[in-house]
Amino acid sequence: MKPTALDGLVAESTGLGAAMTPESLRLWQLAELRKTIAHALAGSQFYGRRLAGIDPASVRSYFDLAKLPFTTAADLRNSAEALLAVGSRDVSRVVTLTTSGTTGESKRIFFTDEDEEQTVDFFAVGMSDIAPKTGVTLVLLGSSNPGSVGDLLSRGLEKTGRKALLCGHSGTKAEVLQLLRGEDCQCVVGPPTLVNKLAASGAVPSVKSVLLSADYIPDPIVSSIASHWKCEVFTHYGLTESCFGGCVECHAHDGMHIRENELLFEIIEPSSGRQLPPGETGEIVFSTLRRKGMPLIRFRTGDRGRLLSGRCRCGSCLQRLDKIRGRLGNEIMLPDGRSVSIHMLDETLFTFDGLLDYDVELNDDVLRLDVELADQLQLPAFRSFADKSLPLKCEIRPALFPLFRGPRKRTIRTNRAAVRRRLW
């Protein structure tokens, strides 16, 4: 097994070449971060205030990052224009979203052409390890607008001579299956539940690989897709704030390799902000290294995860991020001391063979589940399974959801005026 193609991109773009090691890469990242801090101090009103008094030259080691204040989702909501470090004429794309890893008011995130092209390069090399050179890669990531994640991914595929077919927000399951079977689709990229619903509908022998992204990825869904389509399933983690690309699995499936020429990752203890070593789970934080339009310094993602220690079995020297462990604040405390979260529900409910999708609401300590099953005759069996597997009384109703449900992440709705949530 050879190192991921991402190693080659990082080695070339950093100038470290074949001599790249984890140690030399870390030194390069710190040097780039010092440049980013200087760029932000000079061009961004927000960071001009937030980083006042901080000398970029003082950031000489990983532990010196603790000198720098965090950037939060609230900052993106309240100070988007002030975060800009370039003139408005240099901005090529503005993304407005109500949720991308966080919930609440709309955030506005700005990118330049150069920022987007760096993501295209990441997608190009990342997909070269995943998508066969022949056939078509079907991209099921929604909008086909210029600068959207689907557009950037398609451009990355085409940069390596691969053919991309970008499917927008419309289309029924039957129509997308017809595309899969009629266009020699050998790779599929999309959200976990959407791809799982397609896979559960029957074999598509041409599909050799799948990349899951854009939402929490439950282990049972990975297993289900691999079983139905007899294909290899990869996972990706990225946010709009990271210009969509973040880190991606290789054939070793031993964690996701980080885009270290663009992003410096940390894991912190959420309540204290203390840095945690590899192997310990905490909040994922990243700093952009070459972002021009809206550099982000120590951005708190709100996602739970951990860095893995040691080298990947593929031989890569890039750091790896383990499976995402959910969201901070998404765990709802129950009166008896137990808790429930959407990620726990995903990992539990999708072990039921035949569950395709669901919505959930917590109402007076009763979980109300609207479930779509492959066969609604399975409903009594699912009710029995849920009663035995979940910590609350369940009310279950059959449902039929559209294949494309928009840029949403599954959450537990609740009618409680005050909900106790475990922040950590």
C-alpha cells in the first residue's frame, strides 16, 4: 500500500518534497501561520482588534498556539465583513448558511478565486485515490452553482481527466438510479443517508467506490452501502468554513488524512480550551494557512473528534483525524441521568436492516420517530427494535421522505422550553 496522493500535493505545495517529515511539515505550518496572522492583522478589522498586541514571530511552536484567541461561529455571524482580509473586489464567492457544523443565525463566509482553487487541487488529488480513471463519478452534493462544493469537486475530478456528473437538488430515487445504471457510474459522492437509500434499492455493479460527506457518517451506513453495492466506502470531513475540503480516508481506512498544506488542526478540551494530545477526544479546532479572503485563526468547529498518533498503515506522514464523534451541545440530558443525541440515535437505529431515513422529535420525554423503511411491513419489527434499543418511550410513524432533503443535518427537535444539554 502506497501513501495517499495527498502526500504528494502537500510535499509539492510546501516545497518540502520527498524529504517531508511530520517534523518538517509542522515547522512549515507554523511559518505559514505566522504569515497568516500578519496578513489578518494587516487586512482584517476583526483580527486587527482581536490579535492586537500579538507578535506573529512569537508563535514558534505548536504550544504557542495557546497564545492566540479562538474564532467562533458567533464571530462569523456577527462580524463577517470585519473578518475579511482583502477588498470586496477580490471576493469571488460568498456563502450564506444557517448551518454548517453549527446551528443558529446565518453566517457569511467569503472566498477568493485562489482560495477556491486550492480546494479544487485538494479534491483533485483526494479523488485520484478514490474514483476510477474510467467511467463517471456521480456527485450528489446539491447545488451546481459556480463555487459550490459540487462544482469545486467536479472541477477537481475533471482536472485529473475524470468525468463528473453533477446532480442538483432535484430528482427522484428512480431517476437517480437510472443515471447510476445508464452512465457507467463507477464512483458516487454524497451524504450518507441519501447514498444509503440508493444502495438499499438494489445492486449497481458498475459502482466501485463511494465517498461520504456533508453530514455525520454512522458506521452502520458505511457497512450497509459496502454490503449492498460490494464497493469500497471512504469518508471525508470538511466544513464550509474550511472551504469545503478538510481531510479524507485512504485505502487503509485508518483515519482521515488532513489537508495539512492548508489547515492546521488542534484538539482542545472544550470548557478550558486546553490543547489535548493525539488520542484524546475533544473539540476540533483549525487554523487556515494560506487563505486570503477570510483567514480563520483557531476556529472552533463544535465537532468532537481526536487526532490519531503514529503513521497511517499506508505510510503517509500526514496527521489523521479519527471518526467524528458528534457535536458539542447535541447531547440532551434525561431526567433519570441518561442522555440522548442524534449521533447516538444514528449509530443505533441504522443497525436495523431496512431503515432508510428518519426524523425525530423529543416531546415530553417521548421520542417521536417518523421513519422510512425499505418495506413498511417492517414497521412492527422496527417498533420492537426501538423499544428495546432506546432509552425513552417511542412513538413511531411511517414516513416517506424525498431523496434530496436540502443542506440539512439531522437534529433532535424538541418542544421543551428549557433543555438540559451536556456541553462536554
